[in-house]
Amino acid sequence: MIGIIFTYINDIIEVRIHGDKVYFRNKDSAGFSQIDGLKLSRVGVEKEFPDLKGNSKWRIEGIKRFKEKIVKMKDEEERTMYIISELKKFGYVPKYKQKAGHRPIKI
């Protein structure tokens, strides 16, 4: 399991990657949520998957494609690098990374 802490404006976001599952939470939430429970930006989804522009089911299809992409990656480290690079594009700043409960490492 790998955990990543991001800051976004005044918010703290935690991402956990456990096998091929990715969980998210912010400082105000009690527990983790999979991507299904997140508010997604239509602009962000259309940027990642341009063919969904104008599609009325953009959210459902975007979530499905994200999950497929994550599953195809070979390991947690590759998934971690993908999540970091994708969230950086939208202004999230990675701060710490923690592997298997060990001490967090500053990114």
C-alpha cells in the first residue's frame, strides 16, 4: 500500500493505492472513497478523454476508463507516479509519500 498527501489551495487530500484500487479523501471526510464517490470536473474528464466531449454519460464512462487504466498498470509504484502526474496538472501539490506504513518521505 502506498499513501500520498497532496495540498490543493487550503485543502489536504490523501490518496491511497492498494493493489489496483485507488482511494481518496480530504481533510473533512471521515473515510476514504473510490473514484465513484468523487466530484469530477467535466473539463478534466474531457481533457483526459477528448472523445467524451458532448457525451451525456461522460462521468460514468470517465470513471470506467480511469479504472481500466489503473488495472492495466503493472504495480503500485507506476499507479502512484500516474496519480501524482495527473493531479499536478490540476494544481495539486504532492507533499509526502508513504509506503506500507513506513515513515512518510517528502516528495
